[in-house]
Amino acid sequence: MEKINQAIEIPTAVFDSGATSNCGRPADPFVPTNQKSTKVFHLPTGHTTTASVQAKLHHLVREPARTVDIVPDLHHNSLLSASKFADAGYVTVLTADEVLIYDDKDYFQRIDCKAVLRGWRDPTSGLWRVPLEPHVAPHKSEYVLLDKKTEESIANVYDLPTTEQVIRYLHACAGFPSKPTWLKAIKRGNYASWPHLSEEAVRKHFPESDETHQGHMRNVKQGIRSTKIAPPPDTITLDDGTILTLPLKKERDVFVSVRDAKETMYTDQTGAFPTRSRKGSRYVMILCDIDSNIIISEAIKNRTAGEMIRAYRILMRRLNAAGIKPLKHVLDNKALAEFKEEIKQHNMTYELVPKGMHRQNIVEKAIQTWRFKRSLK
């Protein structure tokens, strides 16, 4: 506790991986340069403030890690940018108790290298602090910093005024996941360290962003609206001015296309139907084989491992009976471990589509075709 109490009185800066530029308070100890700063700072609330001058750290580190922009309206903490130290050729190591900054030449070549800059972790806020004065051993970043020209930023959520803005900000940080996926991850505790994030807040304030919808749409074919001018057809003009188009000359060309067998199949499950069937089924497993260009299906009661393996075996028996034996299986990235083992039992390798890119699974289109054909019956 003695070390912590001393650290609170020592001028320190927060070492922030979300900051793309060093940002200092006028009251903190820096080396003045009298050079004006062109930086503009945007707060998470949408307000802006400007930096007045540039200063230097007392620590003899390389540029651009040493330059600090002084912001008169910055009242909480000075911020040191992890990216600026990386650009200057330093390696940062964050541990549970301290932050260690090494010269990358020493770090990757010497086993006994010493840190050129060292700080500690604030037990109250959980943030890493670095002393601003040399030979002194590190408290909460609350500003977003943007440069007019270089688009620099310090991203933080603590000063956002409403829960709705907090959820929108964190949703973007998480990569714009869909609502069910995000809620499931929160329930499992994957976002336990994210501030102000809860299932209740997401259910109430989930932002319907364009990025989320675009990540789950089908890719649009290229070249469907060509701007090239089509060549004019062969024509003749009669004496009365009538223009006739000549018929195309008949050719005896034969076009041959050779396609390699992909020996690949795709599977996925439909969403839950509103009512169960007489046999208790509520989902359908869809299988699409590329080489034979077929779509087959099997109803399942639920999406447990046992039920999915049962349906999978039925579909594979139908393929094998027709002489179709794929060697590769592409499926959703949420596949169960037991299901993957079943694929190996059929002497096949499997491939998972990337997260958030379900359209790369061809069976997604096959499900639409299957549903359309079922609607015609």
C-alpha cells in the first residue's frame, strides 16, 4: 500500500493502447518546445477541443514517442500512445502488475535486456501508469483524440453520457455482431471485462447498424451493370431509308469447358420453424453437393449433437448410394465437436467458414432454393 500511495502523488500518464498520439495536461511535467500543435481532439460525447502547443517527455525516448500534444481542456490524465512507442521501435509488455517498454533491438537479440521505461498497474482502475519524471517508478483515459489530417484517436467509453451511446460504441468495438450472437457471447462471460455492457442493456439499446446487415448479406455479382458501349449490329439501309439488321452468320463452333471435380459438399441448418411437425421436427439439415449439383434435406428435432449426427448419417447414405463420395465438408463455424468427429469417420476433411461471413457457405443459397421449391408444392 505504501508504494501505491506514493504512486498516486507522482505525476503519471496512462499508457493507452487505444491512443494514436501522446496527449498531455498543462499541469503535468513536460519539456516545453513553444511549437504550436495542429491537433483537434474529439470527445466521445461529440464535442471537440484543440491542442495548444507541443512538448517533449523528460524520458529520452526516440521520436515519435517523445512528442506530446498539450490539451488545455484535458483535466483527468495525460495519455501515452502505445502505437507511437511501437512506431519508434519499442516493444511493450503488459503484465498483471506493471508495464515494461523495451528497445526492440535489445528485446529480440538479448535475453538479459533491461526496460528503457517502466510503470505499474493502478489496482483501482486496472490501467497501466507510467511516471512522467525520470528515475521515478505508474491512473484513466477519457478522451478521444483526432488529428485533422492524420485521423488520430484515443478511444474510450467512460465519458459517454447515455447507455445507448455506450452500447453503440461497444458494438462497433466488437465488430458489429448480430444481436443473437452478441447476447450469447455476453451470457457466456466473453465480455465480462467490458464496462457497462450487460444483456439487459444490449436487448434494450442494440443498434441496427448498416455494418451488421452488410456482413450477413450475399455478395453481389460483379459486372451486371456494364457501362461499356455494345458494338452496333450489322445492318443495311434500303432505298426508302428502312434499316434492316442482318442475321448472324451461322457457325459450326463447338465450345468445350473442362471443370475439375471439387469433391466438396456443404451443410447447414435452417432456423427454427414456428411449429413442430407431427414427428416433432422443427429444423431441417440441408446438404449441397457441388459436383452432382444436388440439394437434399433431412428433418431434425433439435440442433443437439446426437440429432445432427443422425440426420448427417442419413444424408451421407443417400449420397453414397448414388456413388457420390465427397472428400471435403464445408460447414458453419459453430459446428459441434462431436459433429466434426463424425465427419472424420466418413474419411473427409472439414473447413469452417469465417465468423460473420456465412455467405461463403454455398448452402446458404441452397437453403433459399430449397425453401422456394417447397413453397411451390
